[in-house]
Amino acid sequence: MANVLAFAESRGGELRKVALEAVTAARALADAEGGEVHALLMGAPGIAAKAEQLGRHGADVVLVVEHPALANHSAEVAAATAAARAREGAYGAVVFSASAQGKDLAPRVAAKLGVPMAADVLSLEGAPGSVSVTHPGYASKVTRTLTLSAKPAILSLRPGAFTPAAVTKAGRVETLAPAMDPASARVVVKEMVQGRSGKPDLGDAPVIVSGGRGLRAAENFRLVEELADAFGNAAVGCTRAVADDGWRPQSDQIGQTGRTVSPDLYVAVGISGAIQHLAGMRTAKTIVAINRDKEAPIFKVADYGIVGDALEVVPALTAAVREAKQGH
Ligand SMILES: Cc1cc2nc3c(=O)[nH]c(=O)nc-3n(C[C@H](O)[C@H](O)[C@H](O)COP(=O)(O)OP(=O)(O)OC[C@H]3O[C@@H](n4cnc5c(N)ncnc54)[C@H](O)[C@@H]3O)c2cc1C
């Protein structure tokens, strides 16, 4: 694998976790052939301050594009700039996240360059002259292995499928101009409005409190919300059973056909631990399970387990977390 270009996604002037995931995956590809990782970082003036963080996660070079009109994501400008850089840099691969931004960008870049792309990549392996990836097919019923031999291979990574790793590299900063005038973009994002919950996104949250059918009724999700609020930095997730029943929005679903997450802490409340759910959360650093059935499969992956009724255990846990937080 030659040098690899990674798109470092940001929002509101902050790097997103998927940016570190992209750089980590790019590092693995580049290392297969002793190549370099170049991270493309775009945003409003000041975004360059985030370059150091990319260097700490394996970027040899950070290509910084600053422009006042890039405070919000601009697919046209980002795609034109990424494609122009990919052409000049003769990269072996260009790595995006399969986040909302990345889904918008990666196909545009592939089309501009006339090269193939693999979407929603779960794992990858670099070899001289090619890259092999796995990604889901047929509504996640199968996992396909693809080998891309065109250069560059355009990849979008499933958020959460790659755990950011600290690998300190130079993180040398180079300034780049946008490949088109942002003022001439045909679509301009005027404003970004935070979702109703005010909670962090599932992909970025260090803590996720997730609920399943064991909560018995939609209104009992209030207990999960309260525990998430007590942590302060937690998002709320759910199982497919719960999303299918309309207790929670589909966007909260974690698992094979939902989001893949890898937070520092995952609290599974009333979740049996079906293989399809585990597929989306088993890489969490610490898993705590609350289930009244001590034989529930979730306990096989849990670091800590509480056997009991969620309706009693969760309020007690919430009180304990609040107390612990007050003590600090
Ligand atoms: C193709 C396919 C894709 C799928 N994709 C996904 C996916 O992406 N994500 C996903 O989650 N699922 C997915 N599923 C569904 C999956 O197989 C399970 O059906 C689902 O995860 C079960 O959800 P659950 O754990 O909430 O419910 P259940 O399996 O019904 O488990 C409820 C758990 O709650 C416990 N419980 C009950 N009462 C209490 C109480 N009072 N206190 C504490 N514990 C209690 C029970 O002991 C049980 O373990 C998929 C299935 C298929 C076929």
C-alpha cells in the first residue's frame, strides 16, 4: 500500500471520533507497505489546532484547509478538494467514515476519480497493489469480502468498527487551499441544529446506556434516560426489538442492522445479548449488564453483571452515579 489519505471529519470546530477511526485504519493500511498517512482536515479558521490530535493517532502529515465558509460541512468543496489531493498524491487508498458526512462525500470522490469504492467497511487488509475489505450485504445477512486493485481505493468505514489507537507520528502540518471557491458552492449548509435530546451522538459518546425489551414498556425508558443524564456524557441506545416496537427511534438501534459503537462504557439494561446486538457493541471497553435472568447471553460478554429487576436496579444505579459525581 502506497501512502493513504484519511478524511478527518469535524463538526463545530471539534474532531469527531470517526476522524480518529479513519486515521487509525489508514495507519494499518499504510504500514502494510511502509507508506505514510496524510489526514485531510477542513474547517473554519482555527481547525488547524486539531492537527496535533491526528498526529497522535498516526497521521504523518495533516493537510489543513481553513476557510470561513467551511464552518459547516460542504460536500461540494470537500469532495473537490479530496479528489484533487487524491489525484496529486497518487494515494493507494482514500479513507472516509460511513457517517452521514462520509456517505455524502466518498461516492462523490470515487465518481470524480472514476475509481471503485467499498462502503460500510467492517475490516480491511492492505497488500501490495490492492486492499481487501469486508462489508455487509443483503441487509446485513451476509458479510462480503472485496478486493480493490484500482488506485486509489475509496473506502468508507462503518462508524465504531475501528477503535482509535494512539500511534504518535510527526503530524506535520501543510496548508492546502480549497480546490473550489466555497462561495460558488451550489448547496450551503446555513445552520446545524442539535437533536432534540441534547445528548451526545451514539458514535461519539464515551458512555452509552442501552435498553431492551426487559424494560417492559416504552415509558420505562425514562429510567435509562435518567441514568444517562446522571453520567452527563452518555447517549441512549436500544435493541432492534425495542425499535421495531416503536419504543425508541430506529436511529438509536445498536447492532448488526443498526449502529456499531465502541464506547468506554456500555450499560445494557434488560437486553438478552442476541448475536445481532453483540455485533454492534462488543468492542466497548467495559460492558455492564443488568438482567433478571442470570443465564442471559449478555453476561458472557459483560465485564460486570447485575442479576436483578431493571426497574429496581437502574434507579439505584442512577442514585449511586449521582452521588459519586457529587463527590468529585
Ligand atoms: C437479520 C437480523 C438482524 C438483526 N439486527 C439486530 C440489531 O441490529 N440489533 C439488535 O438489537 N437486534 C437485532 N436483531 C434482533 C435480535 O435477534 C434480538 O431479537 C434482539 O436483539 C432482542 O432484543 P432484546 O434483548 O431487547 O429482547 P429480548 O431478547 O426479548 O430480551 C429481553 C431481556 O430482558 C430480560 N428481562 C426481562 N424483564 C426484565 C427485568 N424486569 N429486568 C431485567 N431484565 C429483564 C430478559 O431476561 C431478556 O434477557 C436482528 C435479528 C435479525 C434476524
